[in-house]
Amino acid sequence: MTLDLTKQLHEILTAGGHPNVQLRLQPPQPGYKGIVAIPNNDSTEVVCFLDAFREIFIECHKILADCLENRTGTVPPDAFMATIGLLFTSYENRSALNMHERLFLERMDSSEAAKSLDQEIKYVEALLTSNIGKLNKSSSLWIWYRKLVVLQREMFTTAHQRVIEVCRQSAELHFANYYCWNTLRWYYDVLEWSNEDVTPLREMVRAFAFSHLRDVSAWDALSYLHSDGGAYTSSEYTRLAQCLGLEVQLKPPLATAAQARCQKAAELARELIKFIDTCDVCEWNAYRCLYLLLQYSHCNTAELLAQWQQELDSFESKVMLVRGCPILPQLAPGNDLLEDIRQKQMMNKKRLLHMVHEAQAGE
């Protein structure tokens, strides 16, 4: 077996051209076959057609099966390339991933370690930003990506990392991508505990959440970036490093980081209140994020939400109960879209204010 298609795919995805590579799996097209690279101004689109996808899987699976059945412990030279193909074609295949990780770490002991790591990161990033949902949302692949990030940070400290952009692209492709956003939260803690600038990451998440109102994972991440949840990440970073044979431990962030985080939470809470009112936001995700920001910021909640309380009091004074059902007497139910939006807003505002009052009563 020559693994020509696997080698071609790996070479294209890890070439030193533009870092923004978009891997796409497509059905057969007349006049095209195998793998096609289409360069654009700011990216390279790599299309793998289904016939090539199947051929990669069959070849690589046969090699891995032979390796697992071989009791002598010898590994053929093409085993590593076979695991590369299976990362792409066999989702959550733990046998393939375990062998791939072992063979890759052996390569890190050579003089080509920097090149091998750079190629591996590019390849995994291409998989995580592909249009294949099972790859994009693969928990095993995201954990492997974290390990690669740890390796790069500890062994090649000057290397540029694309974690923020990779997570943004992955999140754009698949709604509420939990493992993607969880990795971004993890990376935020790593940056903060390393006393590095977290502003670009915060700005990306804010912009994404404000433009994707229904993406609950994005809004959860936005609130998390203003919390104090880094202790667990620190211990996990140490654990991942130990799995890679590294002894490292993150130091707690400076005391000023907590103060800055609290201030940023208050600023974002004010911005979010204005955003909700200006854009008539009805989705609960934004309100829940606001509630958490208010808890993290320790700001004057009554002052910030005074206008909402007045609006709610005025709104509720017009509500009548007819046979136990709340109705606005001046409107026929469902006839006014703007009023329907306003009613949904009022319900969310009332729910948020109730949560705030309960939290204050429990203090």
C-alpha cells in the first residue's frame, strides 16, 4: 500500500503557504477526483471527494489492523502516516489516536522536532476547522490539540499560536460546538495564568456572541472569561504536560488580573444592557450572561437595572387576567409582531430581575 492520497492530503494541509486552510469533504463532481487544492487571496480551500475519502480509510484501516494484530511489537514505517489518515476518516478511533500520539511523541526526540510539531498542529487545525461535524466536534481531537498547544508553549516559546482563530472558525461552522468553546475557555485561563494579554480573545468571543444570539456555548464562554475559574485549568495543564513527559506548573495570575477582570465584567454588563435594549434581544442566552456578569463584577446592580425595573412595573400595570391568562387589553394576541417581541423581552427581564433579587436575598 502506497498511501499516496494520505501523503498528498497531509502535504497540502501542512505546506508552508497561507496558514488559513479550509478542508472540505464533498460528494463526487464531474471532471474532478481525489484531492483538489484551490488557492484564494486569503486562504486555501482543500477539497477531498468522497471516493478519495473512502480510499484513504480503507488503506489506513488495513495497516492499523495489521499493526494491532502483530504481536511482535514491530511497527511498519508507514504506520504513522496510516494514523494520520485515520484521524481524518475514522472519528473517535481511540486505537488510531493512541498509536498516533505514541509515534508522534517518538518523533519529538529527533532533530526535526520543531518541524514535526508545526506540521502536526497545522494538520489538526485543518481537521478541526473542516466542514465535517464529527471531526469539528471530536472531543478526542480537541484534547489532542490541547496537548499540542502545551508542547509548543513549553518547547518552542516563540512560536505563534492560532488557537483563537481556529476556535472562531470551528465555532462558525457548527452551532453550539461545546468542545471548541471549552478549549477556548481553557486557552484563556492558560494565557491569564501566564500573565499574557487576553484582550484579543475576549474581543473575539464578545463579537461572536453578539452576532450569534442563539449560540448558548458562545454566551457561556463570554461569561466565563470574566469569572475566576482558572484553578482547574492550571491543574489540567500540569496533567497534560506530564502526559507528554514535561514537568511544568502554571503560576497564579497577578492580583491585578482579578481587579481587571471585575472591571471588565462591569463594563461588559453595561454594554450588554444597552445592546439588549437597542437590538430588542429576546433570546435568554444574553440575559443569563448578563446575570453572571453582574455577579462577577460586584457592581451596583439596582442602579444598573433601575430602568428595567421601571419598564417592567409599567408593563405589568397594563396586564389583565382573563380566566387566569395574562392579556394586554389594547391588542389582539399575536397581531402585533413588535409587541410580541416586547412581551418576550419583558418576560426575560422579569426572570433576570427575579434571579438577581433571589441572589441578593441569599447573601
